[in-house]
Amino acid sequence: MPNREAPTARQGVLDLSRWDFGGSGFVNLDGEWTFYPNKLLSPDDFRSGRADGVRTIIARIPNAWYGGSPLGEASQAPHGTYRLTVKLKESGGSYGIRVNNINRAHRLYANGLWIGSGGNPADNLQDYKPENKPYTTFIQAEGRDMDFVLQVANDNYARSGGFEELQLGLQEDMLRKERTLFAVEFSGLIILLLFSGYHLSLYVIRPKDKAYLYSALYFLTFLSVAVMSGDKLLLQLVPGFSYELAKQIYYIGGLTNIAVLGIFLHYLDGRLMSLRLLKMLFAPIAVYLVAVVMLPYPSYSGVSDLMWDYAGLLVAFYLYRAIRLYVKQDGQLDRKETALLVGMLVSITMISLNGILYALGWVETDLGRRIAFLAVTAFVNTLLAFRLARATDRTEQLTEQLLLRDKLKDEFLANTSHELKTPLHGIQNLASYLLDGKAGALTDKQRSELSLIQDTSTKLSALVNDLVDVVQMKHGDLRLAETVLDLRVAAQTAFQVLEFELAGKDVRWENRIGAGTFVRADENRVRQVLYNLIHNAIKHTKKGRVAIGARTEDGQVIVSVEDTGIGIPKESHEAIFGYFEQAERPMPHDGYTGMGLGLYISRQLVERMGGNIYVERSEPGLGTQMTFTLPAAEVEGWETGHVYAAVASENGAAAFPAELDIFDDKRDQTILVVDDEAANVRILLNLLGDDYNVLTAFSASEALRKLRDRRRIDLIILDVMMPEMSGIDLCRTVRETRSVLDLPVLFATVKDSLHDIELCFRAGGNDFIAKPFDPKTLAARVRTLLSMKSAMEQAVKHEAAFLQAQIKPHFLYNAISSIVSFCYTDGERAAHLLSMLSRYLRFVFERDQRMLLVPLHEELELIKAYVEIEKARFGDRLVFKLHADPVLETVLVPSLTIQPFVENAIRHGLFEKEGIGTVTLTVSDGNGYLRFDIVDDGVGMADDVLYRIRAAERPDGAGIGMTNVHKRFASIPGASLTVDSALELGTSVTVYLPKQGETATG
């Protein structure tokens, strides 16, 4: 720190002849310097006398200023030369000179030697180069006088100028000061980097708490200000760095720092700052920063002082909001954290205030700024430490609560499982009692239903046991009873429990385990593992086989369960053995989602019995091979011919009926049940089979096939969770061709949350019922949906009949008008026309008014009759061509749907045409559709008329035929109509109608 008791310069001379640098320290070269305005003079100019006669003034140093009014003529000059003569106590000696701040370019001479510079001072902008960075230089005094010449230039002289703190001292003192300043500044740089990295790491650990992210950004932006303040480390560490770019970094970093501080406060407590308020406050800063990036320095530096003043006001506003929060205590921060926040903002305010005072020379050192910076760092880190500690305490409390609730959950599962076992065992025993015939003879249907009850209760019992096992595994209470087990018999026993699952599937069961394959393990646990693996194989195999085999290698029995099912993606080979707690992960569509505890428990059991379990081979669409190992065992006295009776017909019992459908032609309504669980399908068959035709499908692909093969399906009862394609996706696929009125869908699933219900309705479902079914509720909902469909069909039929009734008078009026016109001129032709009309009327009156579908040949006969009438009127001007495959004449089509298009082509297309006109009707066979092309070469239609017809609107002055047919097409699923026309080129109409059966020929 310079000694303030040192003398000051007077009239360009500083007398230090009585000053002891060694005992009193270094001094500021303050006071009265001689200044030569607008002249850049060198020491040679003074030695040669060329500087004599140049106008001089006295400049009081320091005279640095930044905005406001200049401190004198010298400080506002665009360029000039300062001169000072220093008288020393002793001759000789090594001295150091510290240059802190000279606006904005300079060159320093001492005793005629160039000892330092910043940029290049010049009297023209071409040679001028600004730079202002602190440095220390050294000189060897040769006498008792030291002459300093300082050339300065400033391209921003209207806004700032002058210089300050040119210091002189012994070389060792100035060198020590240089190193101390550098160490302090560099330490601050390291501190900022460390804390920004530390806070970023906290953000990575806790990404939901963005306060850590913005505290890190605050330190980083503060770093950009620090490297361009004080000792300007950036310019010292990177020689040659652009001064203009450095100033841009200073402005961008400083103003962004204030903005980041506001965002940091918002994420600390939303009541401090709302995002909407911050956006309004940051708008001026954003505009100015765009100017800093896009414009040259002189363009934006003029308002820089205003922006720094605005930034100071923002900090003051932040402080006000923090004090208000401390007083009201209505935010998320507690009082201790709010007090730390107030201390942080006060320290930030002190940094700005101390910098201003230091720049004005009101304080001798910027030590206060550095202390305030350390205080900010301490407050921020203490605040965030308290915040982290509070979050950690909260996490620990929640963890304790979760552990307690997990324990209560385990106890609940254990107690509930034990309570469920009693009624389950009762169901199994009663079913077994009845199946044994002890209560009387049973019919085949009764025996089948009782077998289903017994197998379903056994499956539920296995699930209950799984729950008990999970609880015991978590608490280490699971006990295993090792014994020697016949693996072939165990596999067959497990399959017999699951045999009913193959109902409706073309799947064979093959037990390839050789007789006499024994393992040393817990018999019940091995059966549990086999049950889980075989059940998964059956569940995900629609066609083919499920096989189990075993081989012995190195004292281990390697057991493989193989299927030809949907397979498992490679990335899921390990995941399927995991505990099913990962509820936040997206559910894959691999068919193995929702396996529950089965595979997890299987792995735990196999490993506890000294083996291993894994997916040996599996690819989507190519099946799966699950393999596990168990220790082999040898049984003495076992004979090859000894086979249990239970497995005598094991491979032969693999053929099951592929169809479970109930269909009676006398019943009018048909329901399609889609569910991958055989037990659910059997239940619905029993509940609905007495009143309706019931078709069954165990997968989405089978359901789509039956929908395609059987057009008359009135209702779908659809399970949500199915392998390959979920019920939701299947419903969306159905809705692409069938509306909610045409084919109602009733979703049935165990998931009945509001989200699941909404998902079902958004997919196109009509209703929702939760499993297990209540028979009365199911019957009522099925009746309601079928009644709705019947009512809709009746409404469509009545509307179609009404439209059809409108078409007939329209056609009759046109036909009779033509006949009357010929009665007075050509009686023979009129008679022919009457015979054609009677032929038409015979077709019409012999048809039931409610019959909406007619064979194609009848529709073509109507068209021919009409064309004959019109030919009598148009004569040779009308040419009609019909191309129709005779094979298609028995196909049913909606009545009076094609004739109006032919009529429109003749009367509106050819009536106003001069010369011969041709109308061509082509009927062709498509893939499940009939295609009709009606083409004429008449006058065509204008664009506005064509637009209205395409929009199913009735053009002005047009008849009702086209409009009514358009409406009828809208009620026919799969029907489409395309109209193309151009003036003077004709019109083309293309109609697609779905095939709706054929009439019997004979």
C-alpha cells in the first residue's frame, strides 16, 4: 500500500529528496503534472527543444473519470503528453514503477528510455490501438533526477479519460507488490472455478434443484468480471488478447451475472422473484447485450454507465425482496436461510459500492472489494449447505417413513397371504371332492367347469405363495428342505396344473426329460420354478410347442424350457429377472412386461439351491429357451422300467381344440371375446354363451382375422393387457375402419384407475368394466351396448329408406316427362319407352321397401332401363357403354346408388353438349371391394360446383340425386366416393363399395 504521507508534485516537479524509500515505502506520483494538450511528444522533442513554445497546462493527478464531468482539460483531451520530474534523495539505485490504470492507450518513458506501454497512442485512428492493463516496470536511476514522459490517447475521450495510481518505489518493494497482487487475483480465480465446479456437481447429483445450477453459473459469470477487474488477469495471462474482445467479455459477464443472480433467487424461493417479473426486468439487459455482441465498442459504450447503474438498481431491488421475505416469512426458506441470503446480497452491494469509491479515489485500496467477494462466497455456500442439509434431513425422514411402510406392507402381504390360503385350500379341496364323484355323477360340462375352478385356484395359490416367498426372502426367513427329486415327474406335474392354459391354442407340450433324471433340491421350490417357466412359455406362445428337456454335465443337471413364442429382445434378457419395483421405466412391447414376481423368485430360489438361471437363447419372433441348473443326484435301485402313471400319456396330451366358439345361426347377435388368459375366456363363454353367439380370440392378430372373416360381429369384449399388441392398440386399429356406433368395444381389465379408463375411451372404447366380473353388471353393459348398436342400425335404415324414397319420384318424374314428349310425335317409340318404364317399375315394386341391398344385376337392369328411356330422347347423340364381369352380378350392393350417377352423367354432362356424348360404366373386382367408374365426355363442372359436390353440399339449381347418394355413402363403413371434372373435358366418378355377400344362384 502506498504511503499517503509522501509529498505531491507541484508545477510538474515532485521533490522526494528527503524521502527514504527503504524505510517509508513506495509513493503515488500524484499532484501537478505538466500536460501538453493534443501533442504526442517524445523525450527527444524535449531534449532538442522542439517542445519549447508548445502550450502547456497543469493537470492534477489522479484525474481518471468514468462518465459525468471530466476532472480537467487534460482528462478530456483525445491525446496529449504528461511530464513529471522526480527529485531523488540519492543517485543511482533500482526502482520499480507500477502502472494501474491509464485511459486507454499510452507509452511511458523514464530518463529518455521507453519502459512500458499499453496499446499504441496515436493522433489518428488508423495507427491508434487501445489497451489498458496494469503492469510493473523497472528502471536504473543514473542521477538524482528522474524525468517521466507519458504519451496518452483516448478514442472515448467524451465518456472517460485521465489516469490514476502511477506508483514509484524500490525494485524489491514493487516486485513484492506485483507478486502479491497476482497471487491474490489468481487465488480468487481458482476459488471461483472450484466453487462453480462444486455447485455443478451438486446439480448433477440433485438435478431437480436448479438453484445449484444457477449458483454455479453465477460464480462463472462473476469470474468473467473478476478477470477484467483489478489486475486484469485475462490480459496478463493471455498476451496479445484483443482489448476490445476483453471489454465485451467484461460487459457480457457483468450484466449476465446480475441476470443469473435473479434466476438463482427465483429457484431458491419462487416468492422472491417470479419468472414473469424477471423477464420484464431483464429486457433492457438483453437488448444491451445484443448491442454489445453486434455493434463496435464506441456504439454501445456511450450508455454503459446507464446499464451499470441499472444493474445496481436490480441488486438493490433483489435486496429489498430478500428483506421483505425475511420480515414476512411467507416463503420456502426459513429465517436462517433468508438471513444468509440478505447477507449475500449486502455483500454483492458492497462489492459495487467499494469499486465505485476506489475508482473515485475516496478509498486508498480495493481491499474492501476483495473482502466483500469472500463474504459473498461464504454466504452462498453456507446458504446452499443449509439447504442441502435440510433436504438431506427431509430425505432421511422420508426414508425412515418408507422403511416403516415397507415393513408394514410386508406384514400386510404376509398376513393377507396366509388369510387367502385358507379359502383357496377350501376351494381346491371341494373341487377335488366333486371331481372324484363323491357327491354324485357329473356331466362332461360340469367336470370341465370344475377342472377350470381347480386349476385357477391352484394358479392363484401359486401367486399367493410367491408373495409369501418375497417377504421371506427380504427378511432372510426362507427355508429350503433338500431332497432327491425326479425332475421328469415334477415337470409333468407343473404342466398338468397349467394344462387349461392351452385351451384355444394350437400348442403342443413335450416332456423330453429322460426317465431317471434326479436332482438334489427342495421339491416344492423346484416345482415352483418349473411352474413359473412353463407358465411364461405357454402364455407367450400362440402356435407351435412348449418343450422341456434336461442333460447332465459335471455333476449339474441343465434344464431347458423351450417355446416357439414371441421371444425376448436381447437387451431385456437380464431385466426380466429383476424385481418389479421399477415402475417409472417405460413399458416395453415385448410381451414379457408385467411378469410380476415369477422370474425374480425363480432366480432367487435356483441360486439358493446351488444353481443358476438365465436366458440361453431368445430372439423376437423366434421363441425363447430358458435354462437353469441344479445339482445332480443318483438313486440306487432305480429301474428304467419304473415310470409313474401320471406321466404315461404326457406327450399325447398336447392336442387341444383350437376353437372355443359358440355359434348358433338362430341367434342374431355375435360377441367377440379377446383375452390372452384362457380362464377369462372360459368365464365369459359361460356368462354370455346362453344368449349370444360368442367368438373367442387369444391375441390381437387372431381378433383382426376373425373381424375380417366375419362381417357380422356386434360387440367386442377386449382385454387391455395382451402380448404383442395391447388391447388399446387393437382398439385403435379397429377404429380405423369401424366407428363407435358400428362396432362397440367393451374394455375389461384389472386396471381401473382414472388414467386407465381415460386411455381406453381415448382409444375408441364405448364402455369399461373391471375384473373380476360381476355377472349382472356385465350382462347389463352388454345389453346396453348391443341395444345402442341396434338402435343406430334402425336409424340408418330409416334414413336410407327415406333417401331412397326421394330418389324414386325424382327418377319417375324425369322418365315420365320423356315419355310424354314422345306421345304426340312417335307413338311406337312412346310404347317402347312405356315397356322400359314398366320393366323398371316391376323391379322397384317387387322389392321390399326395407330391403337396402340388392344383387348387382338388378341395379344394372335399372340402369339399362333408364338409359333406354334417355336414348329415345337423345337419339344417336347418346352412347352408353357397360363393362361388368358376369361373375359379379350376384354380389349385393346398396340399392339405387349407381343409377343416380349414370343419370347425372347423361342429363347434366351431355344435355348441353353439342354432338355425340359417351357415358361409360365399368364394374371391376377389388380386394374385398367393388369399384364403379362412371365416365362421361360432357361439358364438365366448374370448380365451385365441383367443390360443393365433393363437400356433400347441394349446388344451386341441382337435383337431389347426388346429394342423397353422398349421404348414404357416409353411413356405409368402407365406402368412398371420388369426383373429378374439368370444363369441356367431362366428369369422372369413382365409387368403392365393400362386398357385403352374394345372393344364391339357381
